[in-house]
Amino acid sequence: MLDPATLALLAKLKVLAKKTGTNLDLVKMSGDLGYAELTLKELSNADDPELVLVVIQLMNQFGLLDTPAATAKIEENKDSGRYIGALR
């Protein structure tokens, strides 16, 4: 079951995509991650900034956005300068 915020974004996506001439199957999108990923990637190239923002938010909620490698490395090395061991 999707939360109300995701449902609202899907409804907004449907309306904005319809304006660009794209017809979405929301039932399929909410159940088929492959269809959702393909459709959202296509819509991310739209000229409408509001549509692109909704697409990015949905991709984030569906877990389709990866963490950049540089950010992940910074978080891993965060405690590298800290001394861990026995007292001297």
C-alpha cells in the first residue's frame, strides 16, 4: 500500500504527463518497478520543470536513485582519523 504523499505525486504525475501526450498506467506503475523505472526515466527528459521535479521525487521514493559514489566514500572515511585502540 502506498502512502498518501506518494499517491498525490502519482496523481500529479498522471496529469502533467497527460499534458505532454504520455498516457500512464498508474496501477501498473505502482506494482511493476521495471515499468515505473522505464516510464520515469523517459519523463525525466521533459521540458516541464514541475513534471521533472515530480519524477525525481517519485524515483527517490521508489528507490530508483543511487547514492553518488563520491558521497558514499566521504561517509565511509568519516571516522578514519579517529584513534581506536588501547590506552597508551
